[in-house]
Amino acid sequence: MDHLLPGIEPTGRLVESAFIVIVGIGNDKVAYEHILWDQASMLVQLGLLDPESLPVVWAGAAATLKKNLHCRTHFSMRANYQLQGL
């Protein structure tokens, strides 16, 4: 996960996180892309941040979002599904 947490050594822990992807389309092409995620929640799950030090909801938020989207696979699959509807 070097692209999400550069410089952090592997911990061997499982991390769940919700991602928000905003894509702008112009002239039938992707014009821009913004990807947002809760990095503090990831750090808590990896044991690198004290959960009492910040108001983070960790994997609970990802699980709730996953349940509400009726998504049985990874979020990337849901994102691909959304793009097909454009």
C-alpha cells in the first residue's frame, strides 16, 4: 500500500476503507479524477495511530457503506459499475 501510506512498513494487518472517487468527463474522455479516503482510519487499523486521539470511525464506516451499497465484492467493482452508467 505504498501509494496510500508511503514510507510505512508492512504490518500484516487487514485494512478496510471507503474510498470516494470523483471523475469529471469532458469530450467523452476522463478530464480529471479525485480520490479521497480516510487516512486516519487506516492508520488506526494498522496500529499506527491511537484511536482515542482522533474522532475516527475506522472500518465500521467502510462496512456500513459496503452493506448499504449491496456490494458483495471490492469497492472497485462498484466504481466500475457506476462508470458504465454514464
